[in-house]
Amino acid sequence: MSDLLERLRTELPAEALITDPDVTASYAHDMASFCEAGTPAVVVLPRTVEQVQHVMRTATALRVPVVPQGARTGLSGAANASDGCIVLSLVKMDRILEISPVDRIAVVEPGVINAVLSRAVNEHGLYYPPDPSSWETCTIGGNIGTASGGLCCVKYGVTAEYVLGLDVVLADGRLLTTGRRTAKGVAGYDLTRLFVGSEGSLGIVVKAVLALKPQPPQQLVLAAEFPSAAAACDAVCRIMERGHTPSLLELMDRTTVRAVNELASMGLPETTEALLLCAFDTPDPAADLAAVGALCTSAGATEVVPADNPAESELLLQARRMSLTALETVKSATMIDDVCVPRSRLGAMLEGTAAIAEEYGLTIGVCSHAGDGNTHPVVCFDHTDPDESRRARESFDAIMALGLELGGTITGEHGVGVLKKEWLARELGETGIELQRGIKAAFDPLGLLNPGKLF
């Protein structure tokens, strides 16, 4: 420990090092439940690429594990510390280095907050689409590490589709530049996409070149009430089958709607079994909403209400964004699943989840990026009750098993981390895991970067 700190101090300012155990303990974990976390030896908050390189050279020399972190808003334990590790928090590297309206790119450091970047590019008439629910606090580096999604993915895609290039500090301290600033480029293997979603296990992202889009018109939102989740999912299938491209297509079940009302008195219709929100940011969103409204009615919607203006639309989106927070108030703890299935199997996923909730005697609320088939079943439980905690964990696993059975994946946007290691092996199979471990060894032969995650 003394040797580690002595070496770190040779090229790091005193304010970049945190050793007080009461403070370092606060950096030990992200927001996931049921994920082990160790005790870090030190927390380092670098401000420059050179400081990150120094940390990695020191870690390699002393064989000390390094756990990269952003804002720790993750839900899989991917940012959890291991015993004796260096926690490398990138939140102080928070500069927007460039915004180019001509090239339609932004160049940023990893600690830039998603919402800060979004507002900055808006001032140039541009748009950075990825918008996780935690966008006011999560960082771009964290978004890249977990390949985050958001509400707008149905039209605009996930973080991976906007990362053009990266600067990455490797485990031994070398600086690697991947990708490009150009609109096109196919030179060599796509190492950029390899780092996106790697959860800090291959290198430390210190700069990112991000693609931007022209800012679209303000979107209008439609809310449709359904007597069952199956009917709402049928409407989703009809909307996509007819070729509509909504900017948002979200579903909230009855449990979620009631939790949001309880938390914020939003006035959402508690008589509904499923509330579908659909938005368009087209030149004539009212016409698009009318067409979708007719499809919802034909699928069995009991009421279809299009918003009259952007302010009403934003109120509905606020309700959806607070879904996870609201469900956290139902019981003392939650486990948030992240299973993505083909859109055509979304109804079966929700029906199966309801059956699992009944089987285990638990409250499980579901909010979903319905246009992507990405569901977030939230298991609510009393963490002080051992039996209820056990049932919560078992139901969580049952939900993931259901997702795989339906042809889906164990994570659409939250990542694997600690929480889903066993399930990653089931999804990828023996050969897939072997190859992924080989890639890990090529970048990090000593296994120092975020050990114990993914595999």
C-alpha cells in the first residue's frame, strides 16, 4: 500500500488521490443490488491523459487491479471495486473539447455528463440522441462502457452507433487511438466497437469522437390506455409492421403507473393495465400520431390521447423517465432486469413476467422500451426479509431464463458486470466465452482491468 501511494504521488497532485477509508468506501459500488464489492486501496481522480497513463503504468508495475468508474449510475455492478484495487474515477475529465457542425461530431472527455453534452450540441442546431434515464447524471464514458440506450433508441439507436473513434489508455499505459473523425471509414478491424460495451475490461477511454445528427423538430407524444399488456404489445407490433418510425415507443404496466402517481401525483390513468407512449419528431407529428392512434384503437386501446403541444408531451416523458425511481419506493430494495426480446415476442415476455411475479409472490413492475423489445422488469422486495430477498433473486433469474427462451438477450443496455456473469456464459456458450476471454487476454494479459466482471 505504501509503495503504491508513493509511486502514484510522483506524477499525481495530492487532490487527485483519496485514501480516507470513509470516503473510498463511497466509491465501492454502483447502483446494482446483490453484487459483491470489495474495498479499494485508493481512489484516483485524474484530470489528464498523462495522469491516467501514470496510473496504469504503476498498476502494471505493482500488479494492482484497476476499476474504472464514471458516475456509478450503472445497474449491473460493473463499476464495483475489488479488494485492494485502484478505483480510477474519470469524472474530473469532463471537458467538451470540440463541437463541429460541419463534420457533425463532438469530441469529449469521458467525464462529460450526457445531458450537458446534449444541451451543448443543441446550441449548434445538432442532436446527440442516446438518452439513458439517468442522463442528467451519467457520463459519456460510462455510457460507452455499458453501451447505454435510452428512450429514443427505436428511431436513433444506442450509444454504439454514435461512437466514431476513441483514445484509450491500455493496461500497460500505452495510448491507443481507434476509429476516425470522418463520415466513412473501414480501415482494419473495428476496435472502436470492441471497446463500446466492454465495461472497462479492455482499456480506459480518455477521449471519444461522437457522431451528431441535425436537431429534429420538437416531438409530440400520444398516450394510449390498454386493458391488457398483450393488447398494448399487439399495438406495438402493428405500429412497427406498418412501417412507422416513432422517435419513442414506451410501455408502462399498471404497477409502474401507480408507482409514478404515488411518487409525483402525475395524474396517469390508474385504471389502465398498460400505458403506451408513442412520439414522433417528424415535420407533421400530428398526422403520424393520428395514424398510430387508429392502430392502437384497432388493437383494443380503451382511450387514445395525443398531446396538444410539446409541454404536454414533456410531462408524459417525465412520467416515463421517473418509472425506475418510482418503483424503488414500492419496497425497500429493487432488482432491475434488462432483458431484450424480439418485438414479436414482447407480449409473451410481459405475460411471462406477470406469471413469475405471481409464482414468487412478489411485486414486479415493468417499464419497457417497447419499440426495441427491451424490457425492464423491476423486482420490488424487502431486503431485510431473507426469504423475500431469496425469492427476488430467483425471480430475477427466472426472468432472464424467459428472455433467452423467447430468443432474446440478458441485457439490452445495462451490461453484464457482476450481476449477470453466469447468464452471459449461458447466452454465449462455451466457444463464445473462450473467444471473448482470448480478446481480453490480448488487451490485458495480466488481468488487471476490472477483474471479476463479465466472465
